[in-house]
Amino acid sequence: MDAAQVKQEIEAQLTGSEVFPSGEGCNFAVTVVGEVFAGLTPVKKQQLVYGCLNQHIADGSIHALTIKAYTPDQWAKVNG
């Protein structure tokens, strides 16, 4: 698994989201930005992203995953 595949998996399942992955091998970090996170708690946001990659986590393709998830408004404030 590579960062491009991680990006593709998440974007395919969280329509309209932007994914910024980094990492290699089986350790990745992703920043995901999308309206899909509006109104969700930080835990629910992470669960949503984990759900996109559960199969790869279960089969060992992904060993470690760090997630940052933002709505577009939150992302704008972080990068203000």
C-alpha cells in the first residue's frame, strides 16, 4: 500500500473530501477535509476515516494511521 492508494480509498468513500496523505510502507498520516465532518465529534470523524481503511488495517497493509479530520471552515482556520 502506498500514500496514493490511501488517498484513493478515502476519497472514493468520503465523496467531496480532499485527502492529504503521507507515509510509506504500512505507516501513514492523513489529513482529510470535507463537509462530511460537519457536526461530528473528533472521535466520530476519526471513526469515519478508519471505516474507509478497515480492510487494510485488518489485513496488515496499514499498521499505523494518524488522522486529522476537518471541515473546510476548520481547515481554513488552521491554515489561516
